[in-house]
Amino acid sequence: MRKVLIVVDAEVDETGEIIAASSTTAQMVSALKANSPTIGATAQNKPAKAGLQNQGEALPAAVNVQVVSTQWLIINKQLTSDNKLIWCPLTLNLPENLDFPAQTVYNACRDVTGLRQLVEQLGYATGVGNFWLAVVLTAKGPLYGEVIGKDEASEGLKYRMPVHLSDSQRQPLYQLGYKLLQYLSAPPSVYLLQFGFSDKNLVFDRLLPFPAESAIASIGIQKPNLFACHWRCLTRQPIYDLEIIASKL
């Protein structure tokens, strides 16, 4: 049986229950685990767009989901060497010498300054931003979700989705997302490209290689939500489209 290892920057007990973490971390884990019954379903034979890279066949349906802390990884290093593990870190705070398939991408994303310098070399401005573009990178190629923004006025959810942008704003954003993931040789995952605008020009902030806190805004709004998309990417299940539920438009 394959094991999915969800890694969080929080305190986790021996049963995998989170006992000390922010409410958003607990919500992220819950949203991911909600999709575990359908992990690893065999891909259907349906045409899809050509993509950045081919990541192999769908994984077996039977999996065991385990939630662990970053500290657990250090203590149990010998248990993480299994090449059949399906890694699902929800934090950039990982041991530097941790060897897992997306290690290079996580290291690049953790180095915010270095990544900004790379993006500047690609011809884009960098700075601070409070918007997120979800790029769902499947084995067949990228799908671009609606933009997520901060909701300063709301007392409940901190984020809102969708944020409507003009086509002239979207296209440079999509191009940057594609170029950056291609440069990083990024594996299938949900990526959140954090950005802003300066005098109507795109400004890159950082890249997160997993559905972070802002992705919670997609629950009940986008179908499939970003956590369901992440499961499907990691387990090589097909995703054919992203849509906003009509009543939420």
C-alpha cells in the first residue's frame, strides 16, 4: 500500500492528529484528507492538452494517509527514504537535506530573494503582492484558476475568489507562471503565484508549491477546489477543467 505523507509546520501526535497549529493549517489538512478516498484512481482515456512534462501513470487506489510534523522528519529520517512515498508538504520549512521528488522546487521557492532575481531576469518586476494565481500543473500541462485576493473588509474568510482581472492583466500573469514552472522543471502540483500590481504593471512576489492558506478560498467556490486538485496532481489523476460554481459568480 502506498503512503501519502502530509507534512505540516505544527505539532502532531502519534496518531497523526494536529494538536498545536493555526486553524488554517488544520483546515488545509482536513480539506486534503477529504479527498483521500479517491486518491490514485486510474486516469481515464480522454484527450488533454500537451504540457510541460509527462510524470507517469496513475497510482494504485489503496493508500495510507499520514500527517507528520517537520520535526518528525528529522527524528525519523530513515523512514522517509522509501521511494514509494507520495510527498505532500504544506510548508516550506523542511529540513534542508530532505530528499524527495520536489526538493529542488521547494528549495527555490524558499529562497524568495533568489527567485525574485530569476523572475527579474525573465523580464518581470518584483515586489510585494496580495493576489494569488493558482496554477494547477497536471501531468498533461497547466490549468489556470481564478485569482484569489485578500479580503480586508471581511471578519470571516481572509481571502476571496474570484478576483476579476482584465485579459491584458491575465495574459502576462499566465505567461510568467508557465515560464517559471518550466524553468524550475516543476512536477505536478498546485502552485500559488503571489503577485501584485504597480502602476497597472505585474509585480511578482513569490511562488508557493502547494495549496497554502489562501487556497481555502476555493472551497465551495471552485470545482474541483484547489485541495482536490492537489490530490489529483500528486496521484496523477486527470483534471480536465476548473470552473467557478455558477451561484458564486
